[in-house]
Amino acid sequence: MKEGTDEMDGEFNRYIKKLKFCESDKNGVDHGCGSAEAAMHLFPGFIVFEATLKNVHQELDLRSGMALVIIWVKSGRILLDGNELKAGAVYICSTHKAEMIISDHAECNGVIIPAYRTKLQYLVSKTVLACIPDNTDMSDTIKNDISILLDKSENMGLDERSAHGKIFDYYIVNVVNDVLRDSFSGLNKQTSCQRFFSYIDRFIYSPAFRMEAMPGSLFMSRAKIYRLTKDFGGVAELMNSVRLSHAFVDILYDSAGFLSVDHMAGKYGFRSAASFRRAFKKKHGVTPGKLQKNIACSYEGGSSFCDGTSCKAWMRSFFLIGVLDD
């Protein structure tokens, strides 16, 4: 049995998720009751979180979701798909491959980064992509920045939140991509899944992209491509989801309202503004125009725009498919 509650704090752009578990695993072993609580602080371009796990032995099914998660284990330990995440180190993980999380007790902080900010081929390879050891300049800098953002988050206005967000976003995305590039540089052979997502990485925003050309370009059958993308609803759904997530964050950064729906529709490969507007609302639960108005009012009034609809949309935008709706 799994029970959960959600709390949204509009004033501080904070989303709190609480879960309680009382269930047996697939082998019938009773692990008792456990709990997990995470407070997620929303910034344009990323989410900073702080979480506590107690007696958690939980199977995960996030195949239809894809995001990068930087995890700093402050105390205790976490087993993620059999990989031990030790206190002190910083780990770069993929939600897409995660199947099991186990922890007697752990406190951790971290950052969720949208999947499209790195190469998708990295995210389909394994769960724990890289480890940044404790007591190194890189891990110390990441921990310090996360701590500052968590400490100051509740007192930041939207302008300050956006300014801090842009600085940290630029730094952390570059660090993550450098680490992942080094981790994968020695791999000469790609799996068919990695080869497929490498192709998507190259052509996701290209007007020259043609789905019908994929089988020949990748030397894969249509059936193989279908199997690789069925968890995402197919190739078209996958492509649209990445593009719409990117469009959502573009709007978050557009405090002056310079972006028009026509411009975004063309930039992200939609045939018309109307089709872009429909697809955007279907994925995020809010139209791009309404989102822009909320943000503009928030900047003018100095308050948050994170009402129920916008907050849910913000959370969903960080995954290719919304995995936080249940």
C-alpha cells in the first residue's frame, strides 16, 4: 500500500511531496512501513530538493520519465538499483533506468535537471551515471551552491530567484555535461538504445528531421524503433515532449514577455501557433499565454505565480512524460 500527499506553497515556489509505504516486495517479503518526504524548490531551469527517507524499500517504474538527478547524500546511505550512494559524495543519476530504491535512513539534497539539458543517450544507459567524490573542489562547490539556494529560497523574490537560477543553471549544467562526457568517453560501442537517442539528440530541433528516414539512417527496423520509444508514447510523442519542456522553461525565463506563440511554434517545429498551443496545454495543463500572463503579473507584483495549475505544470516540465501526476 502506498499513500501520498502533495502540498504546494505558492508564496515560496515550493512543492512538498509526502509518501508512506506499507507493502511487500514482488517476492512477498514484508519490509514494514516506511516514509519519504521531499521539499522541492522551483527555479527556472531546475529544481532544488531536500529529502528524508525512512525504511524505504520501494520498486520504481519511471520508464516513461527522463531527467537528471544530482544527489548529495548528507547522512545515511541509499541503494539505488544495487548501487550504494554513500554519505558525502555527489552522484549524477538518471530517473529513466531507476527500478528500486532502498534506505533504512538517509537525508539528501540535490538538483533535478530537465533531460534535454544533456545528451539523451546518457540517460538510457544506466541509473548511476557518475560519482563526484567527497572532498573535491567540484563536489564542495556543488554542495555549497545547493545549500545556499535552499537556505535563501524562501526569502527570494522572483527576480532574485531568476537571477540566481541563471547563474547556477549555467554552472551546474556545464559541470554535469563535462563529467558525463568524461565518463562515457571510453565507451567505443553504443547499444541500439543509445544509438537511437544519439540520433534524437542531433535532430531534435532540426527542420530537416524526418521520422520516415530514421530506419534507414539508424539501420533499425520500424519495429525496433517502436520498442525503444513505446514507453514514451512513440517517436512523435517523445519529440514533442522534449520540445514542449524546453518551451516551458523558455517562458519561465522570459520575464519581459518577448516570446510570441508564433515564434515558439516555429522554433520547436510545430506547423502553427494553434497546434503548438494545443500540444502545450495537453502536456502542461496550462496554455503558453496564461503562463506568460501569470509570470508577468508575478514579476510586477513581486510574488509567486505558482498556483496549483502552474506548479504542477512546472513539475511536469522537467520530465519527458509527466511522472509526478499520480
